Amino acid sequence: MITLKYLLLGLTYLGFGLGYVPGLRMNRAAIAIVGSGFMVALGVVNLKTAWEAIDPSTIVFLLGMMIINSTLGASGFFQLALEFLTRFTPSSYGKTGYFPRGYLETLPIL
């Protein structure tokens, strides 16, 4: 049981480190859900302990940050911040105007 626990934990952290699971369409959130689901399903952690590990205030905080991030992105704040901050960088990106106006809008949305 101990080796199973460490194996599942290691595979989950490996998925976090890679950011995806090769061959599957899973991002970090899906990796966390599947990893915790396997831990409960295989009896490594009981369901009561798993529910107690969820902190509702953290979930609400993360939801609020995602809403703020999407609003700032839609309003063009990140483009303005990029243009403003690259003026102060000593690299060629800031001095040559490598990031033209509208640069972020040309990137594909993932």
C-alpha cells in the first residue's frame, strides 16, 4: 500500500512537472482530479479525509483570481503592461520595439 501511494503521488507530480500527460489530452487540473480520484478509488486516502482536505476559501480565491485575470486580458491590460515595461528593459526587445501594438492579439488563444 505504501509503494502504491508513492507511485501514484510520483506519477501525479510528474504530470504536474510536465504540464500535460503525453498521449492524453490532460492539463494540470485534470491530472490533479484524476490523481486524487485514483487515490480515493484505490483506498490510499478515504473519502472523508479527501473532502476535509479541500479548503473552500482557497477555491473561492482561485475562482476570483481567474475572473480578474480573464477580465484584465479581455480589456487589453496585459498588452499595455507589456508595452510599458519593455520600454524600461535593457534588452533589444524593449529598445527595438520588438513587441508592436496588438502583439498579444496576434497570438493564438489556447
